[in-house]
Amino acid sequence: MTTTSAPRKIPFFRMRMFRSLVALSVALAGTACAPRSPWLLVRSQASHTSEQSSPEVTETPRYLELLPRIRSIAVQAPDYCANRSAVASTGAARSAGTVLSTNCGVAMGELERAFVKAGYRVISWRALRSMVDSTQVTPSVAAQKLGAEILFQINSLQKVKVQPRVQYRWDRQFLGMDKHGRRLNGEGVLLSEQEGADLISMISPHEIEMGRATRLGAALDAVAMTADSGEALWFYRWTMFEPVDETRTVEVQAVKGKRGWEKRHVIYPRSPGAEGGPQQHESASLAARAGNREDQKYYGLMQQVVQNFVKSFSANGAAGASAPRVTPAAAGPPSPAVAVPAAPASPASPVPEAQ
């Protein structure tokens, strides 16, 4: 008698485990066989913030003594504002002297407006220069004749390019790509310690170069003196630059050759918001006069420097304490766009931008 036994049934959970192991083995085998692309994208993002310098203010005991009694001031424009040349007769180009005079008027007008808002009686820089030219007297004598107690000699108020002190933080990624520059996947590529060091040394010079970028700034250098004796009482110097609080990116495309990784392409993608960010409302009226975006930024910086300058001088002064609250008027129709010329800088000042 033959006995036939029924086939053993494999438990369901064991069958599922077996199938999973088979699938994993096939996947690992395929990964091991597939060669890694010899192309690699090294991406470095630099997050950096700038350290804005503080105004350099020097006060004398005589200034502290006279400040509570000061009521009227005069403003002397920089020497380069007096330079004039004939307007181009053809109208095809503006003369440098005319452009310079126009922009000096904007800057000096901003100074005078700030002093008026602080409660001072202000002698215009044009009135002062007119008396100096017509009577051949010194600016301090002319200021005294016009009724000013203090003469502000503006040595420079100009647009400059500066390289501020910046704090950096670098975030690097190593990403796979094909020879056409297309990303293979969103995952990072595993590299040996030596490969990582080689690729970092490849991108480091571009990181450093990216960090050396200059920034736009407004520089003011001035001295306050008594109109009757010409005694220097108070000194001010400050360069304010546009804030640096952004993320910049540099990418290097590299290929693995017989001698290791080789650099092929360097790319600087534009950072979102790097250009054309919203401007402050207080600079809107002057920005309308700007010939381009850089001039627009400069006028906003200039306003802030001028306001700090007047506030630093009039702190605790009688005129400043009694100054009425002034509501800025609505901006009028825009003036013709003008370019901001470079002005000669003193040795202690930043080098002005070449136009």
C-alpha cells in the first residue's frame, strides 16, 4: 500500500521575505554593475553678512560749550562742486562740470534740508559761494557776514566702492550629473576623503573671489568751525555701504580623468533677489532722479549718512531739542536723470568709483 503525503505549504510570511531578499539582491547587483558617471557638479553656497562700521566723530570741549547756543549754520560745498565747464553746444553730450554741479546741488540740498528739519537756520551753500566769489573773502568770513555762527566745511560727499568686512559660511554639495550638465538624481555622491579634498581645493579660489566683491557706499567727510574765528570744533567721517545679507552660489563642473578630477566649467547662478530689492520709502523722491539702479541705491545711502551726520552734531543741542516735527512732503515730478560723477578723494577716504 502506497501512501502519498500532501506537499508542505510554505508559510506566507516566509515567501514574502524570500521574494524581498531576491529583489534586493538583484538591485544591489545592478548597482554594482552600473558605472558611476565620471561627471560631477560641485555646488558651494556662501551665506554672508557684513559688519557696518560706525561713524568717526571727534568732539572738542569748545563744541560742547557752544552747542546749546547754536542757532544758525552755513554749508560750504566741496571744492570740486565749484568746478565748471562750458555746456556742450551740440547737445549730444553733457559736460562733466554741468553734471558735477547738478549732483552737488542734490547732495548739498539734502544736507541743508536735514539741518532745517533739526531746527537750525541754514545759509545756503550757493549763497555762501556767491559771496565768496563776489567779495573775494574766505568762506568763514562770508558765513559770518551772512549771519551764520557755525560753518560746515564738507570735504567730500561722494559715491564710492568699498570692500566691507564680511562673515562667511560655506555649504558645499557634490552632485552627480551627465556630460550635458543634467543632474542624475537629487542625492549627493559619496566620495573618498581625498576626492573631497581635491574638489574643495578646486572650488575654493572661486569662493574667495566671490567674497571679494566690492559694495556701493556713500562717504561723508566734514568739519564744523566757528564762523568768527575759523576754529575747528567738530569732525565727522563715515562711509556707509549697502548691506550684505545674502546667499551667493558658485558651481564647478568636473570630470574624472586618468589623473583625477579636472575642472571643466565654472558657473555663477544668479541669487534670487540679488538685484532690484525693494528700496526704503524715504529714498523714493531722490530715487526718481537716479539714472540707473546703482544711483538709486546711492541716493538712499546718502540720505542715511546725511541724517546721521546732522543727528550726531545736534544731539542735545538747543536747536535740535526745539526742532518741530516735520512731515516729509510728497515727491514732486522727477528731475532729468543724471549720472553721479566720481570726485577726487583724500588719502584717508575710500577710492571713488571710476565713471
